[in-house]
Amino acid sequence: MHLITLIIYAIFFCGSNVELRRFDKHFRFYVQNVASRFHANWRKSFLEKNPFVRNRFKLTKSRTNYNSSDFVYPMILTVGSCLVHRNLKVAQSRLNSSLLYVDILNMNYNELPSDWASENRATARIACRYVLQGLRRKRLFSQNYIDEISEIIHIQWMKRNGEYASKDLMVPFRNLTEIEKDKDRKAVLIACITFNEHFLYHRFNSTPVHFFGYIIE
Ligand SMILES: *[C@@H]1O[C@H](CO)[C@@H](O)[C@H](O)[C@H]1NC(C)=O
Ligand SMILES: *[C@@H]1O[C@H](CO)[C@@H](O)[C@H](O)[C@H]1NC(C)=O
Ligand SMILES: *[C@@H]1O[C@H](CO)[C@@H](O)[C@H](O)[C@H]1NC(C)=O
């Protein structure tokens, strides 16, 4: 190979590597924002439905690094008798100190341990990927396209949750009730709105998302 060709190759590959890393960085930022908004929405609607509920402690299986001497408040929670952390968001069972519970209602997305963040992140990744793909391919963001992405989100959700999911959710997207379909559609809409609100079209060198014949409530 000629030296000059080699140099051109080197420039090309290094260049595209930098591009790729920049893309990855922006993509992570995008996914993080969308997942975090899913969690914020869940908290809001949970509190609307259960205005008197103050916390919702859930078992976490992820590794956490809480200092055991910071579990100072003895309390009876829905999950049993616990010692609660100074931050009031983490509890340790008094019967078995390896059982840790996190208050997902009072944590924002960044505070969640990875097992509790992973569902939101998985859905956000799919939604973000297809929003970007749609923009690149100049797709119309119509009801049809929103439903196409929602269907993929649903299929991937079934793959992850098939073992635990209720039977009436383990059906093709078109067989879901409108209420269930709307949950997936909402995830896509949040990805679109976040894209526009954070001006991500500058970072991804694209246009904003323009909805086509789609009414957002
Ligand atoms: C845990 O907290 C105690 C008291 O706040 C402190 O003295 C100790 O150094 C901490 N241990 C670690 C590993 O951070
Ligand atoms: C405490 O919980 C862990 C994790 O679930 C379990 O593996 C362990 O057997 C439990 N220990 C006791 C003494 O119950
Ligand atoms: C889904 O709905 C179609 C009709 O639209 C029906 O033929 C099919 O049996 C349904 N599948 C499931 C798994 O419910």
C-alpha cells in the first residue's frame, strides 16, 4: 500500500472514531434525559393516584456502597422492620442486613440503583435510537411511525419481562388495549419532545422532530 493511501486511511479511521465517540457521548446524554423523564413522570402519576403514600421501598439486588453506620433510624416499613439511612431513601432489613430496600418514589433517576434504572434505560435507548433513525431517513413522525417504534418497544419489553409479565400483555402490539398502547406511544413522544427541548438536533446534526398529523395532549 502506498504511504499516502495509508495516511488517508489513518485520517479517515481516526476521524470516524472521534465522530463515533462524540455520537456515543451525545447518545448517552439523550438516553439519560429520556429515562430520567420516564421516572419523573412515573413519580408524578403515582402521587396523583396515591396522594397519601409517602414512600415506596423496593428490594434492590444491585451492588450499593452505603456505609452501614449511616443506617440510623429504626422504622417499620411496608417491607418489614428496618434501619433507615440518614438520607431516608435506603433501608436495611433488621433481620437480614444484606436485604437493602430503596425508596423509588423519593429517588430521582440518578439515585436509583442499576436494577431499578434498567427498565427505563432499556426503553429510552430504543425510543432514542428510532427517533434518530427516523430523522436520518427523513421519516414523517406520523401516528404510523410513532406506532412502529411503539411496537418495537413492546416487543423488546416482552423479551425482557416475559417471565413475569401478565398474559394479556404478552400479545402483539396491535392486540394491546389502547391504554397499554398509549404507554409505549408516550415513551416515544417523550423521546421526541426531549430531543427538541434539549436542542439535540444541533448535536446530532439533524432537524428537530416535526410531528405530522399527531396531536400531543
Ligand atoms: C462510615 O461512617 C462513619 C461515621 O459516619 C465514619 O466514621 C466511617 O469512616 C465511614 N466509613 C466509610 C468506609 O466510609
Ligand atoms: C439474607 O438475605 C440474603 C439475600 O436474599 C440470603 O441469601 C441470605 O440467605 C439471608 N440470610 C439469612 C440469615 O436469612
Ligand atoms: C390478535 O388479534 C388478531 C385480530 O386482530 C387475532 O386474529 C389474533 O388471534 C390475536 N392474537 C392474540 C395473541 O391475541
